[in-house]
Amino acid sequence: MAKRARSRTRPGQRAPLQRSTPRPPLAVPPLANPTTPSRPPTLTPEEEARAAEIEARLVAAERSAEEAARRQVRGRAPAERETPVRTGSIAVRATEEYAYVARDVRRIAVIGGSMIALLIALWLLTHVTGIGVVPR
């Protein structure tokens, strides 16, 4: 008979924390606090200028990345070029996944074909040489 364990947790799990005091109450959100001044509903001109500058930098970085990708595609052989897909779409992830799938299917076909060829070669070898034939 197995010895009973006294703990309530399974192996690999932590025991629940034993708290002597209740958790502290959640802090009041800053917007609900009446002493803080509320923000204006619109942006200041400085904030708008800064946002425009950041957006311009992001657009420039995105364009340069696209240019680099185009230059890299131009350097490839024409047979290697893929159909253009939108960045961040499911199609991009699917093409990456299909590359893995195609490689795996190719490997499976090579291994399966070589096993069938080996079996045929062994069958021919045993029939031609008579190995394994029981004399009557």
C-alpha cells in the first residue's frame, strides 16, 4: 500500500500562500480623483508637432526597410522570387510555414522512396541468390 501524502498540492506545484492580512484595497484611478486637474480634450500644438515628427520618422523607417527588401529581392535569381504579399498579413506567415511544410514533405518522400528501393533491392537479392530459401 502506498503512503499517503499530507500536502494538498501535486508535485511541481507551489503551495497556496497563507495570508494573515487581507489584500490592500486597489488605488483610486487618477481620473476619478477630484483633486487632479483634468486634461484638455484636444492636443496642444507642441504635442501635435511632436506626434507628426514621430510619425514622419516611422514612415521614413518603414520606407527604407521596404527599399532594402526590394534591393534584396532584386539580387535573387528570377526563379527564387516569390509573389508579393502584404506585410503583416496571414499570407506572409503562411508562405513561411509552407516553406517548412514543403521541405518536410520532400524529406518524407526521399526517405520513403529510398526505403521502398531498399526493400525491392533486398527482395531481388534474395530471389536471385536463393538466400533464405528452405530446401524441400
